[in-house]
Amino acid sequence: MGQEGLRLTAEGVLAKQAGEPLGADPLASLGSSLTLDQDCTLRSFFRCIEAYPDLIRLSPFSSTCLEEVARWPSSDCTTPRLRNLELMKRVELIGAPGERSLQIYCLFYGAGEEMDHDVKEFTYGELLDQPLSLGPLRHVVLGDTLDSLDFATSYTFFEVVDTIIWHLSFQGAPDKCTL
Amino acid sequence: MFERVLFATTGSPACDNAAKVAFDLARVHEAHLMMFHVLGLPSHGYSQLVRDVRTGEEEEVSEDYRQWVEEELKNTYELQMQSYGKWSIQLATGRPSREILRAARSNNADIVVLGAHTKDEDVAITKYRAVAGNTLRKVAKSSRTPVLIVNRPCDTCWSYFSHIVVGVDMSKASEYAFQFAYKTARDVGCRLHVFHAADLTSMYAGKEIGQEEIEKKIDEAKRKINYHYISQMDDYDNYDVEVWEGIPYVEILKFARAKEADLIVMAHHARDVDPEQADLGSTVEQVVLRAACPVASVNHPDKVVDM
């Protein structure tokens, strides 16, 4: 029997699909597929991490991220440059010429009206209340990003935690440049 | 302090932040700035065809093509060139890392400035491929000249630096990094933070370590820092020493952010490794990609001693 899927609510509560909240040990559910409620934001994600301290140990950057979250106001942390934050899986065939390889990895980025942005371009004060969603799997063949195909997919709880924290670990660009 | 600055560039936006720092550094030291660009790798031996690093197209290395590339570079850095006049452009054909090293040597450069990547790449893939750009890896590994890596917009100009963090691990290469940081701090007149991260978790293979043991190791590291580094500082007292326990690259980044560092200086590989054999240390790679300020990788004493 497969693992029961999980649902993340806007309040940061991890619930089983039947509705009852997950118990105190989230580690056994890292392999479960996760869905996000429609009103989930990045703040919901961090509320979940705070609620389950064991998750902090998944990345050396989790505690730094939580410290950063605490520095910003508790609402209205958005930017008009972004429509929402999204995860995406990417399958990439590389090589020919060069050594042939296949990479499967997850991205976390800001979707804007006209173009996508790296989250490292923004402060937490612009990200925390942005809607958060799980995007498709994109298949890119031999580096041709213009001719790629999108597929519906699912994400495990671990993929979501690992991807978001990994990308946010690149935050920290100064916002007061330029002499 | 620096008379000749070598700025290696592809002319792409990925090098813009490095360009700003390179011009600024040259201006402060009234140094000659050599903008160095590698046209591309010949498709086969003695071929006149190269693959252009920006367009990816095959081009014949004719005088016209060289002039066109030079003109493109001048357009790209027009504003900086107008504000500072002591510059020249050098073009070469070949493998970028080898040509940069050759140019640094033949021009007797005092410092090499470059970006972390030749093109913008998504950070997700850095988990699976070589983290830093291949050119940077090879240059930092073999350069006898300090290499200044700029991955983000620089917060302050070189002369306005207030805090320099030097990450040390008591290795020989670390000593050169320290000397570079110390001489830079003394020259600019800013505070020097001598930092060491004690990775006790890996030392004890994942076992739980008591607080008493941690404090003992930290005190031991502080004693070594005083012996190896602080004793070299004569009467310079604008410094402090910090030892934190944890994963080195995470702790250095945290420390640099806490101190609002303007520059991080590190030896480019882990301790007790032959510099000729060492690859770009994973600690430096992780720091370079995440640091909010430029990172100087110092591996050899050549240029540091005369600073």
C-alpha cells in the first residue's frame, strides 16, 4: 500500500487527505506526495517548518531561513513583479556532443506576468505572502528550452522542502547598492 | 597595492557585477585594467574557426571578427571606460582557463577578477553539476595570482570596505589568504575578522558531542589562530577572532552576513592538499555562489608577499 498523500494548508498545517493533522513525526511522511491548498503562500511553508522542528535538520540553511522570515512583517510581503511562486520538475537530456546524461531536478522560481525570475533577486519581504503552487514537469531535450514539453506531475513532501530551502539558501544579495 | 588588474570577461551580463568591481578596484589603486576576452576554442588544431562564447556560432578569426568583438566589448563597458581611462583590451583564442592563466602570468597581473559563471545558470542544477563555472574552477586551482570572484552586485566600492572576513583553517594556503586579507584591511583601513569554522560533526563521524568538548575544541582553534595569524599583525589592532562550530561554508556565510562583510577571503582548497592537485574546494564554491559580497581565493604566496 502506498503512502497516504499530504495536504499543506494556508495556516501551515500538514493534514492527511482525510483531513486530520499529521502527528508529531513528519520524517516518516517525507516520501508522501504533497498537495497545496489554493491559498497557500511561502509563509504557510515556513509555518509548517516551524511546527515540525525535525524538518529544520533537513538542510543546514533551514534555521537561517527561519531567522530571516522572523525579520519581516507578518503580512503584505509581496511584489507586483511576481504573480506567484512555483515549483517545477525538470527532466533534461544533455550531451551529443559531449558526455550523454539525464538530469532530473526541481526548480523554485517566481512566475511574473511576462517572465520568470530567480527568487534570489527578491528579499523575503517580497516573497513571503506570494501564492505558492506546484507546477508541471518540463522535459527539455538536448538543451533546447524553446522546444520543451510540459507534463502534469506530483511532488513528494521531501522534494518540496528540499527545493525551496535550497533555492532560498542563495538569498542575501545586498539591496542597497550602488555607489 | 595593485598595479595591474586582469579582468577576464565574456562580455555577457553574467560578468557585469565583476566588471563594476574590476573598474572600481583599478580606479582606487590607479592600476592598469586589462580587459581580457577569449574569442573561443578553435574547432580543431590550427583551425581559424572558433565557437563564439556569446552566440555559440562558429566564426572565422579574421581581423574583422577581432575588431567586431573589441567594438562589442567597448560598447558593453562604455560607461565604465568613460569614467576610468587606464585600460586596454586583449583578445586570445583557446581554452578560456588556460588563456586567462597565461595572460595573468605574461602581464604580471597582481589580481584576476572574474564572475562565477560565464553565463547565468539556474541554481537548481548546481546541485548536480560542477557548482562553479569550469573556467573559474581551473583558474582558481592553478592561479599564482589572487583571484577575486564576483557573483553578486557589490554592496560597496573597494575603498569604502568596512569589514573583511578571512576564513582560515591553519593550512599553508590559508596563511597566504590571511596575509592577503590583512594587507588589504590595513591598506583600506577596515576591520579584519579572522574566522574559523570547526566542523566537529565530521570530525566525530556524526556522534553527539558534549558542550564541554565543543568549547575545548574552540579554545584550541583560537590558540592556533593567535599563534599562526595574529602574531603576524604587528601593531594592527582593528581585528577580532571568531570560531564557530558547524559546517564551514554555512558558518562562514552566516558570519559574513552578520558582520555585513564587504569581502570574504579564503584559501581555495582544504588543508594539506598539494595546490597543483587540489580542485576548487567545495567550501569556496558554496561560499562564492551564496555570498552577498565578492570572494577572494588565494592559493599561492607569489603576489601576496610583495603587496
